[in-house]
Amino acid sequence: GLVGQMLQLGISFESTLNVFQQTAGATEEEMAKVSEKARELGADLTLPGTSATDAAEAMLELSKAGISVNDTLAASKGVLSLSAAGQLSNAEAATIAANALNAFHLEGTKAVFVADLLAAAANASSLDVKDVAEGFQQASAIFYEFQKPAVGAENAMIDLTTSLAIMANAGIRGSDAGTSLKTMLLKLAGPTDKAQGLMKDLAQSIGVSGNLAYTAEGQMRPFREIVELTARATRDLSEEKRNEAINTIFGTDAARVNLL
């Protein structure tokens, strides 16, 4: 029976590698590296319960998501770590990591960073990794587009993940939270005349040039700075005036981001 199980595992491993080669269009030289990496991860003591076949399956899912062979090799351990931390299947973890990497245009070498970030958010809040994935589906493209110039892709991902975690603790989770964050940035990118004037007046009230969302040079501020300036500028307003200001600037749905 043991011999039969070992043979079955070997067949499954080779089958997965064959599919990987077809999916990735990998050369024989690249496949040798993939096979070696899968066996290495299967013997990695920091990944208990992970077999070479598990590692090969994770790399296959990365390949299906369009990650290059070299980036897949770099990303594979991070994906397996995310699978363990988020109690996900390897396929789910690979898909989530690949989507995050692609959304923020990061190389596969950043997979460990992505895995650690998502796992840390899940461990520090009521958020789980699937909630992050749903939030990313709604907001990652907008955060990348509007926040990368100010803080870079990695910090934009950190700010989005942190915001999703904070909102989850307030009962707003997953795609719902992501939609609110996306709407907020879109409202700031194309404000109404009334909202633009209000943002400028509020910024001037606390001695800040430009407005709450943009510097005087027209550069969108880092997300954390926008949240911090808005809090400072509305802190001394009456509740009625504060709610009116938040709704005018961010819109009804995105006003929930004021929880941050």
C-alpha cells in the first residue's frame, strides 16, 4: 500500500509538471528548475505538510494566472506560506497572490511580501484572506493608478490592505469595503465644483496649501495623508456640518471610509 501511494504521488507530480510545461510554454531547462524547486519546497521544514506535488500545483496555478516561469519560481514559496496562513488550498492562494501581483504590477519576487502582508492583515483583524481578495478585486486597479505616483506600488498595496482590515473591524468587509474605497478615490479624482471648493476651504482652515486630496502642484496626496488631513479639518465641526462635508466630498457610499 505504501509503495502504491508513493507511485501515485510520483505520477501526480509528473502529471502536474507536464501540464505546467504546456501552460507556461517552458523549455526543458526551465522545467528542470521547476522540478528542482518543487522538490526543494516539498522538503522545506518551514512548510510542514507540503509535498513536492503541492508545490508543483501551486506553481501551475501561478502559471495559469500569467506569471512567467522565472517569477513563478520566485513566487512559489510565498504562495505556499499564504496557503498555510490563510487556511486556503494551494490553488486559491496562488490565484489570490497572482491577482495581487498583477494588479499592482509587481514581479513574482514580491510574492513573499504579498503573502506576508495579506496574512498579517488577517491575523491582526477580523478580516480573512478571501475578504482581502474580494476587496482587491474592487479597488486595487484604482489604488494602483492614483496612489502609485505618490507612494509607489508596494505602499499603495499596504494602504489598501490596511484600510480593508480597519473597515472589516467595523463590519464592512470584502467587496463592500473595496467598493467604498474605490468610490472614494474616484470621487477625489473627479470632484464636483462644490466638493473641490470645500476641500480647498477645509485645507486652508488647517494651514495646508492645495486641497485635502491634491497638493498645490496638482499631485494626489498619499491615501493616509488624505485621511489624516480630512480628520484634522473636520474635527472641530459640529456633527451635522462634519457629516455634510464628508458626504459632499466622498459621496454617500464612500463616506463610510471616514471610519479610517
